[in-house]
Amino acid sequence: NAGSYMKRFVKAAGGDGAFRVLATYFAELTMQEYKMLRYTPSMVVASAISLALRAQRKRSWTPTLEHYTGYSEGALAQCVFDMTAIVKKAATATQYTAVRNKFSSSKFLEVAKTPVADL
């Protein structure tokens, strides 16, 4: 399931708790989008990891990530592109209010407040 992919892929990325919460936020935003159903759960999670790396200005996709996710950066490109559009839209669109509010709370480290303009 998506939770086990998230745990494994965050570990492969060398991410901490805040990184995991940010990637989870990105993945949860996609759950309301019908067009994202064309992607497998593992691809959505891998794309969320890629986007979280970019948001935190960390290194890009690594051979380790490619090994553990089974995806090259190129294979994720379209899913990452679609996810980026959703994340940017979520900053203001009312359909994402519940998810945005959840991840704006201190319990979720206020990751929804992460600037996404340059993603």
C-alpha cells in the first residue's frame, strides 16, 4: 500500500520526519484528482518524494532512489508534472481546503505552508 511505499522511499531518500510529512501532503493532494488514477500508488509516492526533494532544495533523484522505487527520474516526469500542478493549485483552490488545513496544523509540521512557487 501507499504507506509502506512512503516509508521505504523516504528511507531511500535519506529523509527525516518533516520530509516524510511533506511528501505525504503532496501524495494526499492527488487523491481528489481523477486523472491521477492512471498512476500506480508506488509511482504517486515516488513522485511525491521527487517533489519533496525539490521543495526542500535537496539533491535530485539518486541511483539509490531509482533502485528502491524502480523508477528513473524520466519515468516519473509526467506524474511529477501533474502533481506539481495540483500542489500549486492547492495553495488557493477551495476543493483542497480540508487537506491544506490538515497539513497546516502543527501536528503535521505546517508543511502546507511550504512555498511552492518555484517547484
